[in-house]
Amino acid sequence: MPLAIPLAVELAAVALGALQGALFAGAFTDRHIDVLGAVMVGVGLALGGSVLRDLLLGEAPVVIRGEWYVLVAVVAALVGMSLQQLFARLTPVILPLDAVTIGLFGAIGTSKALDLQVPAIPAVLVGTVSAVGGSVIRDLMLNLPVAFLHVGSLYAVAAAAGAALLVLLIAAGAAILDAVIAGVALTTATRLLAVRFGWSFPEQRALVVRRRRSRGPA
């Protein structure tokens, strides 16, 4: 059974990622980011995960071989930058948009790995990298701390949960689009609930080893 996701779905994910990236860059008004900078951040977010995914899979990056990926990313980034003030009024939409984008990239990466006969657990890893890779590129370009490495994000956890569900459903014989919808829904719900209820992993701490005092002779 072919596991490739339709090109239209991939391009929709690219457009959402570029739009969200340009909006994110535009919010930093104090940095005086120019048009090219905002577009590059949008393109980096939209295509970064796909490039990392293909490198992990030993494939030539599809964003270079495909004629539509870069074009869609640039156009969507320009739209996001041009309509910055309009989208600023829709702030409650940005977080769900980000969550859905993570879910879509995770599902696309996982399904491509499975289509190339990658085993289940590495396929989940590929999907997770595909989901968070764009945000890593975005944060590096803007000289920000990488978001998913810090307490309170649950980016990677949400992406891995959706990728794992997709793998399980495919193994159970589900159709690829049904598995993708379920995986994206789980990723989106996990991310939004984590923000709503403040779910996070505890901050790392060094282990404290307490030595028992040896008793001297009685």
C-alpha cells in the first residue's frame, strides 16, 4: 500500500509554515527585520524540517527537486508579512496554526519514512525531526533560544505522539489519509492542551547523591 501523502497536502503544510514564520519574524519590530529577512525566516520554517527529514533518509531534498515548494513558501511568507496587522488581530489563531503545522510536518515525515521501509521507531524519530526542524531553523535565524529544548514547549512530545499514532494506525491497516488526520489531530490537541494547562517536563537538575555517614567504632 503506497504511503505517500498527496502533494497538495504537503504544499498546504509548506504554506502554513511560511505564513507562520513570517508572522513570527514580523512580531520582532525592534529588530528592524527587512522584507527579505522576513521571507527567509518564513521559508526556513516551512522547508527546514523537510530538508532535515530527507537528509536523515538519505534522499535528495525534495524542496530542491520539486518546482513548487520554494515558490509556495515565498508567496505565503510574503502574504504573512504583508498582512501582519490583519493577522495581529487574530492572535488566538496563531497558536492553533502553529500546532497544526507541527502535526502536518510530523505526519508527512513519518509517512515518507514508512514509505521507504524505515522501521517504526526510527520513522517516529524522522517524523519528530521533520515537525520541529523548521522551528529550530527559525530560532537560529532570529538568534533565539531553540524553543523545543526549553521547559513548557512540548513541541517534540506532541509531534512524537502524533507520529507514533500514525505508525500504529498504518500497522493496523488504516488508510494513509485517515492515519494522517488522526496523527495531526493528536499532535494539535497535545500542543494546545499543554499550553492551556501548563503541561511540561520538569527542568533538568543534577542528581544529588547523598552519602551515608560512616559510623565510627562504638
